[in-house]
Amino acid sequence: MKAYCIVYERLHDQKMFDEYRKQVMPTIEAYGGKFLVRGGKFTALEGEMPFERIAMLEFPSRKAAEDWYNSPAYQKILPLRLDATECQFIVADGVE
């Protein structure tokens, strides 16, 4: 079953975030992941949306998503994103 990483972000340091973005793709692709949403315009149709940016990644499984997140390669660059943003990061199972 596919799994999805959904990240809501508010940027505080664009330069640091850009450095993270330059390095993140190979770490995602190594675990069969891909972006479905990467920033871009969105509209909150209901409720309050305190974040300004959304990213959504698809992985072949929850294990692949969690293995990617915990991988040494991703953990090495993760501090760039954490220092550059305020965020919420979740992993959700897809449907069959």
C-alpha cells in the first residue's frame, strides 16, 4: 500500500530552505519516492490554514517512507529544513 508524506510549512529562512531543496531529491528517489505537490498555490476551502506551503510525497509503502525519513542521507540535511521552517510532517497510508 502506498504511503504519503504531507508537510505543512511556514518559511523563516529562504536561503537555508533553498539549500535543503537542492539536496533532497536524491534522498527521496533512493526510496522510490516522488513529489506530488511541492509548494505552489493552494486554497483552504474550510478551516484555518496557518501554514503557507504544502509538500506531498508518495512512496511505495509506509516502510519506504519511514526508511527514507530515518536514512542517514536525509537526516544529514533535515536540520536545514527544520532550521528554515516551522512545520508539521505526517505520514499517511494510502488506499488500495
